[in-house]
Amino acid sequence: MVEAEEPMKVAQEAEAEATQLRDGLPFADTTMSLSAQAPVELQPGVILLEKFKIIELLGVGGMGSVYRVEHLFMHQQYALKCLNKCQRNDINWRRFENEAKAANMLDHANLLRVFEFGLLAGGRPYFLMELVNGVTLADEIRKLGRLPMKRAIKIFIQVAFAIHYAHEHGIIHRDLKPSNIMLEKKEGEEGEAVKVVDFGIAKLTGVDEFNQQTLTKTGEIFGSPLYMSPEQCTGIGIDSRSDLYSLGCLFYESLTSAPPFIGESALATMMKHQNEPPLSLKEASMGIGFPIGLEKIVAKLLEKDPAMRYQKANSLAADLIELERTLSGDTNSSTATHQIGELRADRGKSAAHNPADNAINTILIACLAGVLGAVAGGGICYAIMSGQIKELKTYYEAKANSESPFASAPNTPPVKTATESTPKPASGSYSKIVGNERILTFPKDVCLGTIIDDFAFTSQAEGVARFPKQRRLSLMVRNNALESPDLLSGFAPDDLVVLNFSSAPTFKSEGFQAIAGLTGLRALNVKNTLFNNSSLSSLDNLVNLRYANFNSTRVHGDGLSKMSILKYLNAIDVSNNSGMLPFCQNLFSLNNLYELQMQQCQLDDVTAKDVSRCQSLKVLCLSGNKDITDAGVSYLKDLKTLNWLDLTGTSVSPNCLESLIEMHSLKKVELDELDWSDTQKRSFEKAMKAKAPHIKIFWSDQETSNLAQNLPDFKWDAGNLK
């Protein structure tokens, strides 16, 4: 009887201590006896195993609870996960042990590290792991609605590398979902690091004592129905390709704000995974344009048949890196070369390579150039991890791009840049149509940049490039390759539909005369270049132009207002330019203009009234114009078709609500960087919901644009236009 009473007494004492802590009574740090039965929820101040002090409860999951703890001797903080008392049974024990075993086997920058595993007082298992001070992907989707495309791509490159590493070590996660992806922004570092967590129901292949059969019964299903692969939904055997399907679901939700399939019940959702095709990203996001290459990547991840999906996660990572490089237009590999060289030095490897290695490294440098270049300018550190470079090298050696939806670039010798002495080519001298093929033959030893077609396939504008005749082409001009701007004259009038100079900031202003004959152009981007008022005359004959981006150039309102092709434009960006009054006064005559970007153009309420006379506008960005007040917004009520308005960084007050609710077509309004209190924001949201529930408010900066809809007769990947 005494033996039975003793554990009860100890448990009662522990519960009394917990009650004292809960009720806020004075207490000192409490050391829990090794023989005590630990309460379900550990309280702050409790010391475990004579070395871990509980700081706070971080969260409660399906099997266990996670606490922030401080190691009393190391003076460092960790996360401690322990099994919930109420769920302590053999199966949960094995799954918990499985999670610790799986995580402990993995040592990767994008996976959570586990440091030790053992038993707490009363026999509850625990493991000590790395503490991540960040948010989950689920939190970000809930907060933002959907992630900006480029940010999502960066995140899933890291996730793909992490999952590939786990798969290579015989571990399948089986429960990938947004809450299991942690995003951490470290102080003093740019970008964000990704951590994949929670291997609670992971399958460890090739490890007998942790075989899947020890944890499940025949036909038993584990995972989150919104993100489960078709084969996982049936309860049959799965392999690593199931995780890739789940990644597709996560990527899809990150880009569109909702998973690909949502049924009325868990069973209905699982049936949809097995039987229904997903909507495209564009359809699921109500018309937002995505690169065709990205649509293909997500569609491939969501194939019902595992054999049709990516077979390995590093194949996915490689395609995402190539897509990111394509979207950024950064073809300068010098940064990549420098970073890779540093990595080799750090690892003590020789710089000597055989010819085969050189071929592979050329591809690697080309793929990583945009990523590594972004590290210095706000990117993230995943691309310079030696293990990931090794993974990509292995991938290209083994697969040779066989799974990529992108055209593979041949390994070519270094390209020389043009010089002032390069003779001016005749118009159309590069171009020849042979049958159903367009053949472009460029001058020897010259690369003009990167060509992207409307299927997101890329190639370099050098040597001989071949394309289907009906394929529309975009040229991303290389900055240091055009010391002789006349080289652009060699294109035929209809060779290019998009011309992008955003990666060529030092392209000479007088050089833009070389594009005067490219009458097939539908979109022109000269953002951040030396383009000025005198350059505008080079556009006089481009009557097919529908989109023009003059952001951060040297144009002024007087020149823009006299531009002969202005009346044809559907979308224009004149942000970060001054002297826009003449341009604004001429807007009333533009009946085809659907999107206008005028960020930081020194506008005031008077010019806002001029803007309101452009009756065709659907998207309007007035961000950063501090002199625009509620009076300016009141004029915008006249814009009957406006559905997206950006007032970020203006001087509007909550009183602008009355004007906004009179804009019956308005669907989105951005109100970031305003001097409003939290109380004012909550009251504003409440009033908006009551008076105009169709208007969605954004308190953070968004990419204010809808080119996919606002260029009605020009269908192209909007991401390549910016």
C-alpha cells in the first residue's frame, strides 16, 4: 500500500507546483525530481534533468509539446519536444522515437538539427533540437494571402534541397505541410533561411527496426489530406516521389493561397487527389499571370502517376534555380565563379579540373549565377552551400537535364564582348526563316544576352539559335555585352516581341535608336537605364507596343506627353521620375490605358485629379506620393473601372474610407506605411467590411500589377516584363 501511495504523493506535489505556477503565485525555479511524474504541461521555471530550464511553451502538436528551454551550463537556448502524457502508448512512442531517429540522422542546413534524445521524469521521451526563431509557411500564407512568386521560388529551392538530402539518407517525410516549413530571418543577414521540421511519421527505408510496417497497420493512412499524394491517400506503399507531390501542393498553395484540392471532408479531399486534375496556377489565382515554366514545374509535381513526376528533389531544385535565373535576367557569372572558388578553397579542394568537370561546372555557374549574385543584393545563402553545389553537380552529371522543362544550354567557350569597332549590322541580317524554323545567326564571339520564348525556354543570343517560327521571343539584354549598341539592329522587325534592358543599366541613351526598326515589339522595359527624353523618338514607329516600363529612368512628363505611341499603350510604369505634371494632364486622352504605375513621382491632390480623368484605368499605383491626401482620393471616385489601388506611403487618413466605398469596381486597396495606429486600422477594417465587403485591404506592400489582364491582346508571362 505504501508503494502505491508514494507515486501518487509525488504526482500530487508536482501538480501542486504546476497549479502554483499557473495561478501566478510567487515561486523560484523548481527542479523536478527524476522520480516525479511530469505534468502534461511543463511550466516556466521548471528545471528538467538538472540542466534544462523551461522558458515557455512554444506549441502543442499531434504527439508532443515543444518548449523553449535554456541549457544551464551551455547558456544557450534550444527547443525541447516531449511526448504528451495523454497519448503515451506503444505506437506513439515508436513514432516519436522514429522522429528523433530520423532527425538525428540528418545534418543539413535546411533541416532541423537534433542534439540528444532521452527520457524525462516519469518516463516521457524527449529530444533536444535546434531553436528556430521564425514563422511557419502557414503563418505567412495566412498573413499575405499568397507569397510573391520570386520569394516562393527561393523558399522551395531550399525545401527541395532539404528533401533531396533526406531522401538520399533513406528518409521519406510523409507529412509535408505549410506548418512544417519554418522561415527564419537571422539578424544581420539578408533573405531568409528555411527549415523543414517534424519527421513524426517519417518512413525510414533500409532501417529494419524502423520499417514502416512497425508503425502502421495494413491500409492505415497517415498524413495531412490537403497535401497527400494519390498513392498515400489509398494507403498503399509509397516512396520518395510522394513527398514531391506534397511539395507540389505546398508550392501551389504558396502561389495561389489555397491547396490544389479541398473537399467537403477528408475523404472527399483524398478522392480529389486521386481523380481530379488541378486548376492551373492562373485559374486558381483568378487570372494572375505566372511564367509558363513555373506552371510546368508545378504541374509536373502534381502528376497523379509517380512515374510522371520529378523522380528526385534535386531535379526540382535545378529547374527552380534555372527559372529564377531566367526571371532575374542575371547572366553574369563572375559572382558565381568567385563564390564557388571560395567554397573550393574552404573545403581544401584543388582548383584543377578535368575537361568533364569543366563542362559540368560551366552549367552550374550558369544556373547559379543569378542566385549567387542575389546573395550580395538581398538574396539568401542557400546557393553557396557546398553540399548543394555538389548535389547540383551530381544531378547534371547523371541526368544531363533530361527531366527539365527548359532547353539545355550547350557548353560554349567564354564569350567576348563587342567593341566600338564592331560594324553595324544590316536590319534583319541575323534572321532567316527556313521552313517552320526561325534561325538567328549572331556575330562571332558576341553574346547579346538571354533569349526567352513564350514557353519559358531560354538560350543565349550567341552563335546560331533556332526556334519554331511561330514562337515569340524576348531578349534580356546583357549589360556588358553591348558596348556597340548597333548590334541590336541585326534583328528583323518581327524577331522580338519583348525587349528588356533592366539588366543593362549602363546601356547608352543614344543606343536606343538601334531598336527603332523592331516594329513587332509589344513590350519594352528600360527600367533603371540611361533612357531619357531624347531616347523617346526611337519608339515612334513601335505602333504595336502595349507595355512600357520607364521606372527610374531620365524621362520627364513633357517628353512622355508628346510620345506618339502613348495612345496605344495598355500599361505604363513611370515610377521614380520627376516632372510628371504634363504627362498627368494628358492622361484624359488615353482610352486604352488600363494600368498606371506612378510610385514616388512627387504627385499631389491636384495631379491626382488629373489622373482621375483617365477613365479606362483598372490598376493604379500612387505609392510614395506623400502629398496625396483624402482630397486626392475623393477625385479617384470617378474611376468607374478601377479595381486595384495602391495608396502606400501617402498621407491619407481613415476618412478616405468614404471615397473608397464609392468605387464600386474596387477590389483591392494597399495601405502600407501609413501613420495610423493599430486601433485606427482595426476600426477601418471593421467599417470596410460592413460597408464594402468586396474590397480587400492589404497592410503590407504588394506587387501592384495585373499585366496578365491589363494587356488584353498580348499574352505573355508578366514576370518577364519587369
